[in-house]
Amino acid sequence: MMGQLVVAAWVLAWIASSLCIILTNKYLLGYTRFKFPFMLALWHMLLASGSSRVAMKIFGIPDAIQQHIDSSSSSNMSCSSSSGQSNSNSSGRTLQVQLAAIGLLFGASLVLSNWSFMYLTVPTIQMLKASTPAVMYLVGVCLHTEQLQLVRFIKVLVVCAGVATASYGDVNPNLIGAILQVCGVTADSLRICILQKV
């Protein structure tokens, strides 16, 4: 019971911080003369990285990347020393490429989403973000992290359509902003699917 309360508290904190970031980004990019979505994304990534490291130290959360590298190299040590070393280097390089791709896609998602605030209202952005589960499911099917199931796809589309319908009254369409937001959603979906493969 106590564990569920802790999880609920963290989820509420995440939702509240997400809402604050959305409204702050809209204020900065939509109503002030601040026209630098790349700098805003960089600032967001630096704060997220720093706060993650602080939380890892405070709560004693182990470094998952280092554990993954250590487990890969220890499993490769059972092979002969020369082939084990090349397998370990190969595994480490593969992980580095995957993590670099995840980081680049995260940055692209942030920049494109922030940039769309210059053209779209918050309800319009929320409506476009409601398509994330459908896009993520399609990208997952393409990258083989999900299996194509018609019933599941229809359920995802119904949920996305419901959220889009709820936001429809406040929609202020702009083609450039819509393209930026859809590209941001696609980059985020790719990032999550690659993260599942790591």
C-alpha cells in the first residue's frame, strides 16, 4: 500500500512538472521575444541530466549503463581472451551508438516540440501529442518491438481520437507548427522504440 502511494506521488510530481514545462515553454516562445527553441531544449536537457545524476546519488540508484557494460564484458570474458576483448569492444561500441541515437532523438524531439510552440496553441499541441501512442505503435511495428494486432491498433486509435476530439474546440491550425510537432512526436517514438532494444 505504501509503495503504491509513493508511485502515485511520483506520477503526480511528473505530471505537475510536465505541465509547468509546457506552460513555461508556451509563455517563453509564444508571448515573449525569446525565439531560441534550441537553447530552451539545451537548457531542458542540462537540467534533466543534472537532476537525474543528483537523484541517482541521493537515492543510491546504480548507473544502469555501467552495469550493462560490466555485464557485457563479464559475459564475454568466458570466451577466449582475444575474442572476448573484441566482443566486449563491439558490445560497448554498439551500446554507445544506441545511446547516441537515443540522445539525438531526445534532443530533436525537444527542439521540434519547443519550436512548434512558436506557431501553435497549447490545446493544439496537446491534440497533436495525443497521436503519440498511435505513432509509437506504428514505429514499434516497423522496428519489430511490437507485433501488429488489428484490435490493439484500433484501441489506440480510439483513445487518440477521443483526446483529439476533446481538444478540437481550441484548435488553431498552422501547417508549419503541425509539421514540427508531428516530427517531434515521431522522433520521440523512435527514441522510445530504440530504448526498448537497448
